[in-house]
Amino acid sequence: MSRTALIVIDVQESFRVRPNWQLVNHPDIAERVGRLVHAARDKGELVVWVLHTEPGTGGAFDPAEGHVRLIDGLEPVPGEPVLTKTSHNAFTTTNLQQLLTQRGVREIVVCGIRTEQCCETTARVGSDLGYDVVFVTEATATMALAHWSIRDEASVEEILADPRTLTPDQVAARTEYVLAGRFATIRTLDELTGVPVAS
């Protein structure tokens, strides 16, 4: 039994129906995550799928609206848990830790949508719980990040026009900066899915 688990966080249609999806850095996130999923399965590693829900809100993350499902092209196989969460990180409102403990997992590989939010907080909590954490920034996606003072209903154009807005590349770089060597090891898609280098 492998001691590593791949945690796929929020790679769901909910994001693609929101206006700010046009600002995403990796619109091919399903393909990127798919590479990790195939590699994990080939190595006999556990794959855990996590979906974010906001029941009763009437928004894109409300299960009643029909968007809380994996992006087309991604499909769990029998035996792969599919969890739903209501917190940013994948641990607090799920039984993820229990599942990992039952399987003897000691290392988690984190990928998914919202590099600096759900992926980063999962990496931090996982580290605090004692897991070795691998963070695959290339297999995460995020959007331009508006300054905290901008009103919620600001348009995409207003967000982009604000000089305080962080680009997705800036967000990813900052996330790596705060995680690396503290909470996680940063690895690339090629490192985790490519052919091993001959010695």
C-alpha cells in the first residue's frame, strides 16, 4: 500500500460558470490534474477528490444549481473517495484525515483550483497534521486577485484596471514563496509524471 495520496481540490464546473474564469492562468487545469491522476494510479497511490459546496446560497457552489461536479474529462474510479467540503481547506469539514490514516498515508500531493486559497490552506493544514506535503503549482489554477478593498460586485474590467490587482502568476509565485521549505516541497508536473532520469 502506497504511503502517498493525491488530493484533487475543487476542480469543478462551479468555477467555469463564474465571470472571473476568463482570468484563470491554467484553463487546461483538468488536463494538468489528469496527468497527476494517471501517474498516481499507475503507482498505486490513493486519489482523493474534493469538491467545494455552499449549500443554500443559490450560487455556483450550491449543489442545487448543478455545477458542483468535476470538470469534464475527470472521473473517479471505484474506490476513490469523493468528499465535499464547506471550508477552504480539504481537512476541516471532511473525514479526509481519517481516510488517510486508515490507508497509512504519510505524504500528500496537493493540486486543484485556487492556488492561494483552497490548495494553499490544505497544504498548510496537512503540514500541521504531520504529513509530508508536495505542492504542484503547475497543477493548480487561480484567477487574478483583486485588492481586498474592492467591492464584491466589481467587474472583471474594474479588477484588471486596478494597479493593486495581482496577476495569477504573481499569486502563484507568492504562494510558492510562503509554502516552500516551510509547509511543502514544490514539485513540477514533469517530476511527478515523467520518465525517471537514468543514473
